[in-house]
Amino acid sequence: MKKGILDICVLRAISRGESYGYKIINDLTGIIEISESTLYPILKRLEAAGFVVTRTAEFSGRLRRYYKITALGIEKLKSGRDDLLEINKIARKLFGGQN
């Protein structure tokens, strides 16, 4: 389940505009913990599924890969958002204000 949540979090970060790995990690800081070793396989999986497209450009003498969400990715993000809201509703009913 966490894998799916991470996918949706990454898609949400990218949905705000073209992005790259380090920026995605920073954008998600304080929301969910994600490392580079976790992020890059997610990005490859999202690209293979057609949810994001990539381009490579030079930045400070190095090549940087930029990710952009596709129309299919936006659909996946909306579906994932609905699923997360439903999970949140279930968790509130199960646990209420319990810690």
C-alpha cells in the first residue's frame, strides 16, 4: 500500500510543474519520507507506465533528468487522490482521535 501512496505523492509533486529528483525529494519533505534510492525506481516505474515523460538538459555542467506528468498521469493522480481520501475516512472511523 505504501508503494502506491509514494507513487501518488511523487505524481503530485510533479503535477505542480516539471521537476527533477532532488527537487521532488525537497517538495515532499515534511509530507512523507522518501530517499533517492526509493525515488528513482518510482520515477522509472511511472515513466514505464506512461504517467510521466522525461527530458534531459545540462545544468551546471551536468546532465539533469526532468520529469513532466502526462494526461494519463493526471488521471492516475486523481484516482489515487480519491483512494487516499477513502483510506483516510476509514482510518478516522477505525481510530478516531486515538494515538
